Amino acid sequence: MPKMTKSRRLINAAFREVKKNPPKRVRATRRKKGKKAATRQEAAIALSKAKARGAIIKRRK
């Protein structure tokens, strides 16, 4: 199994952190906009945290 890159490790850690301890803002979004919007917001928050820690995030096409 190939070794994970630094970016992939940071992204995985950020997603684990957001899933384990979701921000209050996500709960409010879930109530107002629904589960799909809250899931998208969680992903955006996790990617933002990973990027702040130095991960290289490629843009979606």
C-alpha cells in the first residue's frame, strides 16, 4: 500500500475532526437548509482547515 501524502493525511484528519465535533453553524444550517447543505458545509469547513494547515487542495473542475 503506497504511503499517504502530507496533504491527504491533513485532509483526512480535518474531516475526522469536523465529523467528531461539528461546528454549531452546521447544526443551524441543517435545520434551515437541510441535510445535503449541511454535508456540503462540513466538507467546505474540513477542506478549509486542511488548507490552513498546509494541505494542497486542487480545485474542482
